Amino acid sequence: MKIIKDILKGNEKLKNSYVALGTFDGVHRGHRVLISEAVKKAKENNGISVVFTFSNHPMEVIFPERVPKMINTLEEKLYLLEEMGVDYVVLQTFDKEFANCTKEEFIDNILINALGAKEIFVGFNYTFGERGAGNTEYLKSISKEKNIIVNEVPPVEYKGYVLSSTLIRNLILNGELELANCFLGRPFLISEIVEHGKKYGRLLGFPTANLKVVNKVYPPFGIFGGSTVIEGENKKQYSSVINIGKNPTLKPGELSVEVHILDFNDMLYGKRIYVNIEHFMRPEKKFDSFEDLKIGIQKDVENWRNYSDGK
């Protein structure tokens, strides 16, 4: 997958492209329907599939006081899009200049001249251009004139809900992780580069990969079961127990994500890992002693082995 940063400022011009347009926070089931169609049509027509999205949230410029915490960091979003087989991702910077781009300029300068779009794929509520003046209906109205096929993807309903990033964001924040995962279409993802920690886990016999807590949504603090993919290891998944929170026994007040990869003891410092959060196991708790903590972690590992073996 190739990444283009700011299509308007580079020399690259794409041709015969099938373009999915949107913010795509979470890359949830609804997004996946839309993006998969673009990938499929590109393959059928010997074209290229393109996701046109943003390197930052448009709200940062339009209503900075209303910027939501994202479900995915930019790195996580790119990982998910690559998993889907997308050929190109255009990461457009949403700044004041771009916010003032008219709907006509967006179509002519970006969709036609820069992206060479043959077909575009948009959600039913997609808007674009200065003050959101362009929408799906407008795209349909000019499609024949501009020689672009417009594919509108209707709302995706699942388990009685209309899927949206806002819905999923709130489910994660409220601890309804497994329902959120159903709507995402895959486990909630956390990805960062492994940092040096205080190495308490290694002393306990349960070494952990320490990940920085960043400005994105996390479920309520606790212990979770899941799996980990290590960069450069061809998507191999390792069963894992994950602690998200303040680690009140050893590091009170210090936010962290700590990942114990079962049956794995290699050094991971400086490597990026991709952690799938699959199942809530228990809330965080403070243990009375180092030994009690060790027993507690052992129990968590055993419980996750039993749960995952029974799936």
C-alpha cells in the first residue's frame, strides 16, 4: 500500500482510480462495506483502489472545542486499510486553506485532476467542500457531466443499530467492548512502539511490552485478553493478556498499556506491535503485596488461556 501525503502539494497524479471518500475513524463495518466495494471494482477494471481521508480530524479546524478522541491513531488506521487490500491512501491535511476549498474545486482539482477517479464510493451522509456545501446528492447530479460514477452506500444496520464512529466510540468508553468489536468487525486495536518500562513484569516472571498512552479512546481500566502482532513477523498472532490503566500496585497513578505475550520472551524494544483487545476479564485492582500480584497475574493468564481455548 502506498501513502500519499497531501495530494495537492505533490507531483503525483493517479489514473483509473476507484476512490472511497471519508474520515473512516475506526474503519468499522459500515466503512468496510464502502472500502471493499472500491477495492473490488478496482480489481475488476484493472484500476487502483484509493482511500481519500485526512491526516487530522476536520473538527480540529472547524470546531476545535468539539474534536472527539479518535478510535484509531493514524498508524492504526493505515494498518487496518492495508489489511483490506487498499492500493493507495491519500492523507490530506485538513487546514484552513483546505476548509475553504469549494465543492467545485474539490471535484475538479482533487477527484478528477489529482486522483483520476473513474468511480467514487461515499456514505449516504457524506459532505465536502467549503462549509459542507457538497453532498452525495450533488455528486450524483454532476456525475454524468464529469464522467464519474457515484456509488452511494446506504446506512449499515447491525443488531438494530445504525453504525457510526460516534456510537462505537461511546461503546468503548462505556466498557461495552465486545459489542463495539461486533460493530467494528474486528477487535479494537491499540498500536504503539514498545518502550522501556520499569521491568517489574520480568521480575514477576511475566514480562510485558510497555506502550505509551496516547490521545485516543480506551476502554475503562482493567485486564483484557487478546492477541498481538509484531511488526515484521508476517501477521502472526500471539495470545496476550493486556493491562490498561494505572497499575495501582506497582506504578500508582501512571497510565500505561502493558502487554504480556504468552509463551514469548524475546526483546521488543523499539518495535511496533499491534494489539487486538478482544475480551474484558476484570477491573484493575490493588494487590497487598508483590507475591499477591504475581498470583493474580498467573490467574489472569490461566483464565485467558481457558477462555480462548474454549472459543
